[in-house]
Amino acid sequence: MATPLSDISLSPLKTIAVVGLGTMGTGITEVLARAGREIVGIDISEAAAARCVAALENSTARAVERGRLTDRERTDALARVRTSTDLAAAADADLVIEVAPESYETKQQILRELDGIVRPGAILATGTNALSVTRLAADSAHPERVLGLHFFNPAQAMRLVEIVSSVLTAPQAVEAVTDLALELGKEPVAVGDRPGFVADGLLFGYLNQAAAMYEGRYATREDIDAAMRLGCGLPMGPLALLDLIGVDTARTVLEAMYAESRDRLHAPAPILKQLSEAGLTGRKAGRGFYTYEAPGSGTVVRDALTPPAGDVLAPGRPVRSVGVAGSGTMASGIAEVFAKAGYEVVLAARSAEKAQAAKARIGKSLSRSVDKGRLTAEAAAQTLDRITATGTLDGFAEVDLAVEAVAEDLPVKQQLFAALDKVCKPGAILATTTSSLPVVACARATSRPHEVIGMHFFNPAPAMKLVEVVRTVLTEDDVHATVREVCVRIKKHAVDCGDRAGFIVNALLFPYLNNAVKMVQEHYASLDDIDAAMKLGGGYPMGPFELLDVVGLDVSLAIEKVLHREFRDPGLAPAPLLEHLVAAGCLGRKTGRGFREHARR
């Protein structure tokens, strides 16, 4: 018999049972206990229950030391928690939160047993992030009281909670759990039932691509992680995050996502299976993509794959002067970076007026640095004096490194490289700052393709620490070594990658953005909920739609098209909604409207 909707209480959920006392269950228990709820922690393992209590004691003690709890509040919180190895201890609970291992069989068994234990008005919540809430609910005698309640790890710190309804869930249950989340100081986001929900649905596709990128030996684990931290401002790189989440957990989530979507981007990278079946599941095992000091430790230690402490490179070429071709924001930012590092810089534009305007932009940037105390007035003046602005490439005749930073248009770049080839002296290195075009196509426009390389700076160049150093199959070792040395001198973090679409950052970033657009297109979640989910649940500095509007929808579409052409994966096809907005001239902040309305600048 179904539970009458009136039996599902809208009164505060005071007594809560948490089933499964692993890391997540323990974290949820602490959050609830500190919020004044009476908690019954249940686990079939007495050892797990004991570890939970010890972890709570340690965590709350640290909170007292940091001034986040008083001694009295700590004592009261711990007194509100009792543990048991018997599911019957949940009999008086208003809410049961199940956070058992990600297995239909395990979770369904728990829910079936709870059907015969809890009172009629109790709500049953599953903490799954990979399995179908509808399928779990349908196996219960009272599916209307079953929903998903997905906390993020660590539950004490992460503000996002995804509340997942099935087609069977009673609105009263959703309302009661939403009120609880708000009382806990969390940000509840209501989502429908599909594997991964919002945050993990976007996050795990990105993590999977990073694993595949590493498995294909396109870049080292260190460079992939550094690229996404420094290029996107993420708190952790994707491979380190996989180790934190658990390689086995990631594989389970991806398998569930792939079973529903049949999108190849969700098909688990083979390395995830290999590591999982070898027991190398990440931090909890002491080894995953990285090796850790001990099981459960977050301290990475050196292993056979750790690169040497210093770069072991071929001897480089001397670089005393640098030419920067272009007059836009990126060109002026790159010129500023080189001049600050002590290089003599020739800044060449299509006209003397454009070159002087670019130099004036650099002057304003330097003045802002002086105002903020980051630079002395004398250093700013010296930096500006090192820059010679010109309307021709003639000044590039004696530069040791020429950096192209013109429009992202291959014929335009090839024409410029042909001109640089004629002007620059023998032995000068020619670099392109392209973010999506083939470097080798620029190289082939010259008579010296072995001296051409990619130096992909990120915007704004003076602030962003990352440079992707892109070798073609023709680039000589000493050219690569020289550019790496130059990156050190200009205080940038260089990562190495091969000459293929998107390099590291864009190849991982833009499919994630495209998938976010697909979620909105399919009416699965709103712009605001998706942006909130990624900021609060993933630690992203900006939500995907905020970022798309900043980058420009036209730029994003162009990069997504390049990725689709290069890899020929149907999952990389640009979302039709993105194409429609670009066709309508809604390009983001620069036009006043993209996914959202913006004040015109």
C-alpha cells in the first residue's frame, strides 16, 4: 500500500538516520549533528562506526581550535550522535539518508529493509551520484517517499546539495528535504533523475577525457593537472581529483552515464578499469594516478613517473629581444609580459597608430599595477621604455624570438608567418599564440618549419601563469628548450603538449561547456542551477554559462567546431542552441546578450 501523501511530514526533520559511515556518511553526520539534529549512524561494520566516531571527535576538535565551534557546542554535537550496526535503529527517524556503496543490489536491499522498519511518514533518501533514483524508488514499497539527496565531498565544506526527484516522488518529501538543506546552510538545487545529475554529469565527462588524454600519452599527469589549475582557475587538476574521488567510483559513475547516454565521451577510459581492477583506486589506496605517502593521505610522493626536479632539456638559444606581432588585448598583454621580464620588445601592428594604441594600453595596465602596489613607478617607466611600437615588421630583423598574436584565422596567420620568415634573421624562433589552429600549418608557411613552435598564452596574459608549449613533429629540440627557458624567465608555468586541436586546456574545457549547453537545451536544468552547481559542487570560479558569455559564444562555437572536425566524435558536435544564439548575434558580454542579458560596454 502506498504511503498517503498526508503522512509525509512537513514538520522539521529532527531525527535522522545515516546508513553507511564511510567518508561521505561521516561528513553528513557531522553537518547534521552540528545543526542540532539527533543522528543515528548505522553501518554493518563496527569498525566503520568506530572510525566515524573518532573522525567526528577529531574534526570537531579542529573546529574548536579554529574558533568555529565552542567547547560546549562540540560536546552537544557529539552527544547527539549514536551509532549502531542494526538497521532497526532507524525506526524512529524522520529521514533516512543512505550512503552505501554505489550498487543497485546493495541500495535496493537497504531500502526494502527500511520499508519494514521506518514509520509511515518517514522520508528515504539515497545519496547516490551514479544510479537511477527512479529505479531505486520503484523497488521500494513506498516509492513516493524516496528521493535523491546528493551531498558533495567534503560535506562539511561543500555548499551544494542536489535534490533529485523521480516521477514517483511526493512533492511534500521534496519540500521537507529542501527546507532541511536550507537550514543546514546549503544551497539546494532541484534536478531530475539522470546519472550524474548536474554537477557530476558535467564533471565526470571532463575527468574521463583527462584520463584518456593521459592514457594516450598526449601530456604528463603533472602538465594536465597544472594546465587546468592555472589555465582555468580550478582548485584541483582532473587526475588529482580522480584520485580524491576514487578511480573506482569514477568508473562506476561513468558506466552509469554511458548506459543512459551512449555518448562516447562518457565511455570510461580503459585506464580507469585497469587502475580499479589493480586496486590502485587513488588516495584511499595510497596510489592511483599519483603515489601517496600512505593510504588515505593527500601527500604526493615521487614515483617512477615523477619528472626530474629541473628541466632536462637540450641547450637553448640566446634570447635578448622579442618581437610581438599584433595590436589586440592578447598582443599588448604578451608584450607587457616580455618587457617586464627585461626583454627589449618590438610591438608591430598593421599601422603605426594601432601600434601606439597598443603601447598606450600597456601603459594603462602598468599604471594600474603601480596603483595597486604591485610595481614601482620607476619599474613601470622602464618597462614601457623597453617597448618599441611600429607599424611594420622591419623591426623584427634582429629579434631572437618573434611571437604572432593576430586574429585566430589560419590564412591571416600563414600570411604573417611567410612575412616573418623573410624579415627575421636566421636562427630566430617563430612562435604562434593560436589556441585552436594547427601550429604545423603556420610552420609550413615558412622555409624554417623546424624553428616554429606554439606558445599559447592565456588572457589576460600579465595575470595568467600558464603557457602551453606546443611542439610540432618538425620542431627542433633546442627551439623547444629555448621557449621553456624563456617561460621561466617571464615567470610563466610551461606545460608541454603536441600539435592537435585544443591542446590541453581547450580540449578539456570546451566539451564541458558544450555539455552544459546541451543540459539547458534539453530542459534538464536552468542556467542558474547549472552555474550554481559547478561553482558550489565543483569549486569552479565561474559557472559554465558565466564563462561562455565572457569568452564569447562565437569563439566557443569556433573552438568546438575545430574539436569536432579533429576528433570526429559525435559527442563533440556543437550544441544546436549554441549555434542558434551565435546566428542570432547573441555572442555574450561583448554584444550585451548571450545566455544572459548584460549591460553594453
